[in-house]
Amino acid sequence: MSSARHIAAAAIALGLAGFANASEAEVTWQPQFYDPQPAEDGHDLILPMPCGGAMAFRRIETPVPMDWLMDQQIRLGSPAEDELSYAEYLRTEYIVGSLTDEGSRFFYIGKYEVTTHQWKAVMGDACPEPSMPGRVAMGGLTWFEGVDFTRRYTEWLLQNAPDELPHEEGEPAFLRLPLETEWEYVARGGSAVTPLDFRRAVFPMDGSLADYAWYQGAESAAGSMRPVGLLSANPLGVYDVLGNAEEFVLEPFRMNRAGRSHGQAGGFLTKGGSILTAGSRMRTAMRTEYNYFDENSGSATRLPTFGLRVVIAAPVSTSTARLEAIRASWENVPRARLETEGLDPIEALGELAGFAEDAVIGENLSLIEAQLRDQETALQQEQAELAQREAELRDQVATMADAFAEIQVALREELEIRDAMADTLADIQGSLREELAARNEAEARAVSALIYAGAVMMRKTRDDNRRWATLQRALALASSLDQSVPENRQQAENLQQLVAAARQNFQISRNAYFYLLIETGETYTGEQLQQQVSVVRQVFDQLGESDTPMDPFIAFAELFTDQAVAYGATGDFDEEATIQQILEL
């Protein structure tokens, strides 16, 4: 055997040595050591591990239409403007799962943080004996070790339990660190919470933070890493997503550039905080950057609080048929067209930059405006230089008559060209003013329509609540009658069904109203809303009041506008107080 083959054989032997009893794919650990909080909703996936171990995963739905280029737009980060805004301010991201099942898109994420014994089963030289101390979240890792764990665990599954992995069109899935967008989508509650709750600092909790997270303090972690799954889960059934170990994500840290990710990539990133994080600082938007390497040790950065949870994902290009479907989807995606009528005059660009809702578009328009102004200044300087040159030539006309005549002809031609350019620019400016005016009119109509829709939805919410209250009173009266009489008992049962249906209708109307309120407050400024509510008032005056004379629609429209303006200014609102205002109309 050649020396190269000796080296290759040794490397393979060393690689396999890390998998103690790697060929055994049967799960022999008791569930309390890998899934202490089993779910009954059928969304758990259990994968075997070396040494008879196992790991539990949660299925995370990402609801989108079944189109390969469709994804879900979400808002991550924090609306608070403070000393950490450069890292944690609001930004728009997009997400969709890479796994599919009967028309749905999803991915899997570790139900718990990787434990000490799960780590040793994959990375150690000997199998651990399952125990409660082994259920403590693994810490003291480097980011590179976290990546290597996902590689080695995937390789073991492919070699020992390939059928246990999810597949996409025959292509096996793989394990990796989560993307930051995936991690924060899960931490906020994903599709299991309302849009308003998704935007809050932490997911909805039935109790205090100490019931859900291990953080710094005697009432919580007290400085020690804890066993996973002892506290309550978040709305998606994921445990310890805040606190305990701070968790690696796959991509590097990037700053926030006024609502978008900055172009500079930095060190690695952890999410969720740890046992050393104060409870007052716990939030899903929290982002902490570290250098990949420690200059003091001369090796990869390692801290006792560094841990991980992993996701299961699949590649995009799983088959020729999939690629053809993606290309077909691409052909149906609307794309911007460049038209000659769309050339931007300087003044119009400045106005468009101010109106732009997308921060990136606004920045680009401002940049183009600045460039055009620089070109305009250069043109003016050039014209001044040409005028000076003409004056100098006039002084030399006695001796350079022929040359001066030729220069005058050239200058006249150049000035004619500039005059033509000025006329063209004036035409373009006029066209853009018309286009901008049309856009403003369309936007004003959209705002008016939203205010009208908000008023209608507000009234429906109020009416649904009143119907629910009326049926509750009727149920209380019916329940007070002698229930031994069949007619009385049947009437009470019928009213119970009606009360339940009325309560559901009220909740649907309330959530729909909250969604409309949030989208309106985030999309349009208070000035735009106040301007258009006067237009809506005029329309209502012409149409007359609603069916109930004491309940004019304009009151709903004005209250909806006030609530949307208030949300746009603060980024939050009190749900109970909002509903109470509606019920008082």
C-alpha cells in the first residue's frame, strides 16, 4: 500500500473512532433523556443517534402558496431606537421551509438544545451512560465545533439510518446550524401567534419569564447551565429558546443599515441570550457578535455559554422536474421594466426619495439625486469655462479671425445641443410630475379605502361582541330555569352552542381588525391618514348615516384613524384598551 493510501486509511479510522458503536441505530435511551416533554400533536420527529441515543425535532410550518419561488415576508428585530439599533433595529426578511408535504412548506428544528450526552454520543470516543446530568445543555463549544457536529451527525445518519431522514424527491435532507431568520421566526412563535404578538419583544407567556427561560439571577439559573425541557415551551413547542445556552447560527453577524442588513460581514453570531444574560435584556431580537478566533489563546473562540440546536433542511435542486418547476415560477414573477418615460429629473427624485416606503429604494434614489446634482454642477462649471474661453478668443480676434470663426461655429452647435437637452429635460420633468401626481392620487385612494375597511371591520367587531354578550345573558337566564324540564335543558344546550359560535366570530373579527390596524399604521404616515379621513368624512356625509341613526360610520373611521396613527408612532398598542374604545362607540 502506498504512503498516500496509508494516510487515507488512518484518516478514515480516526473519523470513525469518534462514533462510539456507530453502527447501532436502535434507540435504547429512555425518552426522558432525549424528549422529556413529548407532544401529542404529531409534529415531533425523533432521529436516532450513536450509542442508542436520539434527538427530538419540531416541525415548523411556513405557510405560503405552493409555488417554488413564493416565500413569506416577515419583520424581525426591535422597533426600539437605542444604543443597539445598529444591530437589532427592525428589518424585513423572507423565509420558507425547504421540506414539503401535501402542499405545505416546512423545516425541522431541534425541540431542545443539544445536551451534553447527545454531544458525546456523536463527538466522543466512548458512549455516555444516560443520566439527568447528561441532559444539561452542552456548552463550552466553538462555532466550528458546532458546524462539525452537524456534519458528523448527518454522516452517521446517512450511513446507519438513512430512511429516518426526511427526503425531497428521493434526495436526503441534512442537518445544519439554523439561519438567523429561521431561529428568530421560531423564537417569536412563527405562524402559531398573531401578527401583533410576533412583533413583540418576547413570545406570549402564560406566566413570568422565569417559567420559560434560564437567565442570570438567583430566582433563575444562578449561573449554572440547566437540563433542557424543565421549563415551559414557546407557542411552537420549542424549549429553552431564550436563555440557558446562547445558540450558534450559520451566517455571520451583519449590522443594520436603517432597516436592511449592512454589506459588511463580521464575526459569528449567537441568539437567545444565556444564563449570564439579565432577565430585563431577554428578547428574541437579541444578537451578540464574537470573533471567530481568540487572540489570547490563538485558537477558535470558546465560552462556557456557547451551545447549539440544529435544523433539518433540504437542497433546492433535488431533481430535473423541480428545476423546471422553479424556472416556470420564475417566468411568472413580475419584474420591473425600464421605460424612457421613467427618467428621473433631479427635483422629482428628491421627492420620490422622501416618499419611498422601502429604505433601500429611498437610499438609492437619494444617491442618484446627488449624482445628478454633481453632474449639473459640473455642467455649469463647464459652461462658465466655455464663456471665459469665448471672451479670451474675442481678445485675440484681430490675429486669429479665421480660427475664432471656426470656434464660434463649434460653440453654437454645442449650445444648440445643450438647448435641446434642456428642452428634453423639461419634457421629462413634466411627465414625471404627472406620473408622481397620479401615484399620489392612487395612494390617497388606497388610504381612504383602508380607512373605510377599518371602519367596517371595527363596527363588525363591536356588533359581534354585542351579540356574544347578548347570548351570554340569554344562556345565564336559560340556565337558571329548571333543567329537569327537557325543553329548558334543550334551550340551554342550544344557547351554549350559539355562545361558542358568537365568541369565535368575535375573535376572528378582532384578529382581522388588529391585522388591518397594524398594516395600515406601518404602511402610511399619520399625516397621510389624517388627510384622507377628512375625505372619508365627506363621503359618509353624502351617503348619510348607517341603519342605526345613533351609530354613524364616521365615528368608526375617525377612531380607526386615531388608533392606526398611534400604532405607527409607537409600534405597539394595548389590545384590551383598543377593544374597549370600540365597544364604547
